[in-house]
Amino acid sequence: MTAGVDLGVPATQAISSDEDVVRVRQLVRTTAVAARLSLVDQTKLVTAASELARNTLIYGGGGSAEVTTVEDGRRRGVRIVFADQGPGIPNLDEAFTDGFTTGGGLGLGLSGARRLVDDFDIWTAVGEGTRITVTKWSR
């Protein structure tokens, strides 16, 4: 599980069960510590990763999370790519509206995760799946 700790060497975790969501959280925490993110930033990233991993499982029908440390010359960070081949998100604007949910939750998953990270990118296509890339940078 430490493969994601070395700069530029990604670790991939399949997401097909609740236990895998826990494994994603553990992998993200380990990688964030290795990247020297502050405890606050570690917590924010793990929380976002937990939400996005759960969405990958519930709405995407499962998929994967690829976790790696990254550097942009001035700072280090952790990048996570969540990918599934599920139904996609038909209306992104609606999906990012606080309180909107199709699963009976609080409706803070996507919008909440976006607020917790520094960089957030999403690609989705109906019938093809969703790919979300998030990065949290050290301060």
C-alpha cells in the first residue's frame, strides 16, 4: 500500500465494497502524511476522498481511485483520480447544488468535496461514466 507514497508513483485501489472505501481513506491518509500535508489538510483530503469514493461505489457502480504525490516545483501535494464506468451525471449544475441528492443523503458530496480540495476537475458522460481528479497542495 505504500506504492503511492513515492513522488510520481501512483497506487490504485479498486472500489467495489464499503471496505474498499475504507482502504481508499487509509491510502490517502498515508500518502498525505508522506507528502507533508498539514493535519488540517490531511483531514480535508481524506474527507473529500471518502465522499468521492462512496459516490464512485453507490452512483458509479464501483470503479477505482488512483492516488499519487505530485509536485509543481514550489510545493508538494496529493492527487486522486476517481473513475467509474457507471451511468454518468446527466446534469452537473444540479449535482453541484448543495442539498441536491438522488440517494437520500445530505446532498453535499460533490459540492462539499470540491470545497475541501485545491483543484477539482470532473469529466462525465451519460452512459460512459465519470472521472474526478482532485488535488490538495501543501501550504
